[in-house]
Amino acid sequence: MKKSVFVAVAMLFVFSAQFSSYGQKKQGVIKINYSFKNIVEGYDHLTKTLVYLDGIQVAESKPHKESVPATIEVPYNSGNYKIEIVNYAFYEDNWEIHSTENNYSIDCIYSNDIKLKKKLNITIVFDIDNGTTVKVK
């Protein structure tokens, strides 16, 4: 009797594990490397970057100086998304979007529709003199 109960419980566990993963999307990682170039002397702001997928914040870097390159890794499920990578500067005790609208030299924002599979690497250089460049692999 005990053996048959054990077998039944074991089979139930195996079937529930199979069905719980049925229809789930594959997981992957977005690796975002970003840096600033040609920072004007005296304007090495404290900065942080937020990452949004379909308007939902999914990651936030630790605050750091613009002169220090940073990396954010974001786990996700495969699929189609709108990604937004938004840099913020700390100015007069407030975090504000690093944009020309807020009187900064360039917009430090990247937005695009992307199809995510297993792995995605995004490299962004916020170049004060030449604008923003983005490489997506």
C-alpha cells in the first residue's frame, strides 16, 4: 500500500512539473553596457539608469558618477517588447531625466521595439559632443 501511494505521488509530481512549464516562454538576459564620453569638466553628475519593458520598470542601476561606465543585466521572457533605457542625473537634490528638455547637453534615452530571444547585448555611449550611439547584438 505504501509503495503504491509513493508511486502515485511521484507520478503526480512528474506530471505537475511538466504541465507547469507548458506554454512558458524561454528566459534570457539583456546585458546593457553604457558610458559617457566627453564629459564637460565640473559636470560629472551622479547618475543612474532605469530600464523599462512595455512601460514597466524592470531594472535600475546603482547611482554612480557619469565618468564610471556601468552594466545592467535584465532577465526577461522571450517575446516582443518596447524597451526604454532612461538615464537620470541627480541635480539640486532631485533625480531628473538627463535630457535637453531639462537643460542637459544631450538626451540620454534609448527607445526601440525589440524581439527578445535567448540573449541580447546593448552598448550605449552618451557622447556629449557627438550624440548617443547604440549597438545592439
